[in-house]
Amino acid sequence: EAEAEAEAEAEADAEAKESAEDSVRALLAEEEVDVDAVAALVATLDADATAAQAAAESAAADLGATKDQYLRLQADFENFRRRTAREGTAAATKAKGDVLEGLLPTLDTFEQAKGMVKTDSEEAQKVADSYQGVYKGLLQALSGFGLKPVQTEGVQFDPETMEAIMRQPNEEMEDGAVVQEFRMGFTLNETLLRPAMVAVCVNESAEGTAEDSGDSASQEKEG
């Protein structure tokens, strides 16, 4: 709209200039030049030029304001689009987490039953193998949704993903190592869904060795 107004004003300026040129030619064509008339014409042309300049500046200002408004609207829309995408992803993740969290008791039942199945006969072994096949298939299917067990075997206790419910003395393991898992923990897309319940090793001999090393180092430093 501002560009259209600017074009219309430019056409009007051109017509005014042409009219002024005709007036000058008419004055010069007369045998006696009217000085007052020429002065009046010059004043009129000067006023028209000033008005045209003001109109051009106003049109430029309007165009700049329209452009700024367009850029602001574009930025607002982009922010809205990103915020909506984030909220949609968060809602979908929460919904998926709620569903998977509801399945965790079923996984616990499978895990508990695994240690209770007796395989003292060939028939019982077949049942156990079939049972384990179903359990592994279920875990594999759930992993496709981003569900993963918390690793506890052969690792140090991690308070970010584990919950220690007891401490067990064990001189054959490193102090702070996970001794036993009582309940599996799970993460969903790298976010903790449920911590693993574990027993943590307490190696008093390792602690004493560490303290002795620290004392020796302190004595050497003092010496």
C-alpha cells in the first residue's frame, strides 16, 4: 500500500513539473516578462518541491514501519511454532512414559518369576525357556519405544540412576560396587523413569587401605 502511494505521488510530481515547465515557456514567450509572475512561479515550484520531498519521506517512513511490523510478526510466528513443537514433544513423551510406567509391574513379575522357576526336568526347562523367550521379546519390543534397563551388573553405585536399600560387606569387591539388584530400573529416552534398587558393597579393607595411604601421604608431606 505504501509503495502504491509513493508511485501515485511520483506521478503527481511529474505532472506538476510538466505544468510548471509549460508556465515558464508561456512567460518567456511573452514580449515583456512579468518579474512578479516569474517570482510567484518560482515560489510555487519551491513549495511544490518541498511538499513532494515531505511526501517522499513520509512514504519511506511508512514503508519502513510496515517492514518492521512484518518482521516482528514473522519472528512471533516462528517463536510460536517452536514453542508448540516443544510442547507437543513433551506431551507425547509424558504420555508414552505414563503408559510404559504402568507396564513396569508386569516386568517385575516376569523378573521375579525367573528366579522361582525350577528346571529340574526337561519339561520344566522347556517351560522356562519359553517363558524367558516371551520376557525377552517384551523387553525388546519396549526398547523400540526408548525403554532401557539401568545397567547395574559390574558397575559402581550411581545415585542418579540407583537407590541403595542396603550395604553388604564384601572384601572381594571394590568398595561402592553394586552387589545385587533387587528391582530393575529403567530409563526412557535417556531420562530416568524408575531407579534400580540395589545392594552396595562395603569393603572395609579397601577403606582402611585408602585411609592408610592418605595418612602416609600426609606424614611424608609433613616430613
